[in-house]
Amino acid sequence: MIAVQGLSKSFGDKTVLDRIDLSVAPGESLCVIGQSGMGKSVLLKCILGMVAPDAGQILWQDRPLDGARRAEFMQQFGMLFQGGALFDSLSVWQNVAFRLRQQMPDQQARRIAIDKLARVGLAAETADLMPAQLSGGMAKRVALARAIAADPRVIFFDEPTTGLDPIRARRINDLIRGIVRSTGATAITITHDMESVRSIGDRVALLQQGRIAWQGPVSRMDAAPELAEFLGHAPQ
């Protein structure tokens, strides 16, 4: 579905991405892990076109993601931002339906928003609340509902459990996994939370010093020497 080939990006004399090769298959859930400052967010921003790489290319369905194809791609992705990033001045349903309201009447967009809220376990009464009235877990669920509002084929999750306690984090992980499985969407998750990786990932890639140090199925990561220090234990 998405591939990056030879992707490089530097800021001044600091190399953040160094000839990255990485791909994710249709319907697959890929988790990109790594310590802070290792380029995970830069990689995501390059794929989304927010940052221009210095070298390499990004492919979508085996063809370069540029020009008119990027515009088409942008209509088919959803994003759960770190921290939720809800619009404070908009109600919950208006946040969820932010993209939809540009494409259809508000009444129709509201119906879809309430349906997506139900999909993430929130009652219809939540629709007219303001973000300031939400708990951290509720805000994350609203942000997740917004990410899936337009039934995207590709969903990006940026540190989906940041700021949540372990119980709420597990609930969000379960929701994400359920949504990815039920919709068949391709998912790319940026995280340092290994519980998220185990819950929602099919495959994991370790980004270290600008390179992919290891990648493989989640089921094999505990036995990988390259991940031992990151996981905090000796390889099995």
C-alpha cells in the first residue's frame, strides 16, 4: 500500500533519516518504534507531504506519491494526532465531522459523526459537548472517531496512548485494533509504547540513528537482539 525507498532527510548538519527503506502491505498494521528524536515523526511527515525529503521516494500502490496522486491519497487517509488535537471552539460532532462538513450538509455529517462516536464507545449525547468537557480518554476516543469518519483506506496513529493511564491506554489499543481489523484499513502507528505494539501491530520496525535497525513480525520481536535494550530485557 505504502513504501518509502532510500528516504533521507537532514536538518542542517543533523541527519534524521538516512536512506530508509520501509513498506506496509494492504490491510497490515505496522508500528514504527524508537526513542524520542530518532525521526519517527519526520518519517510520518514525509509520507504525508508535510516535510519534503532530501532524497528517495514515497510510493502509494506501487506508484510515486506526487502531484495529482497525492491529492487523491489525501482524501483516503485518516489521522489520530498525538494528544488528540481537537478544535476547542467546535463541538464534539463538529470535530468528528470536520472533513465531512466540506462534502455534505451538516445534518448528514452529524448523523455519520454520531455513528462513528458509537463505534468508539461514546453515546450520542456526547455529540454536543465541547472538548473542554471531555476527560482525556473521551477526548482520545473523539479524535479516533474523527480519524475514521471518512472511512479511510490508510490510518496514521501518532503516539495514540500518550497521556493516558494504563487502563484507558488498553481500551484505546483495543479500539484501534478492532477498527483496523473490521475496516481492513492499512495502519501505520508511531509509538514508544510496547503495549500498543503488542496490541495493534502485525509488524514492527525499529528506527535508530536514522536507519531501520530491525523489522519483522511482532511475534518475533522478543527474540531480536536488536530490540533487547529497547524492550528492557535480554532476547529470548
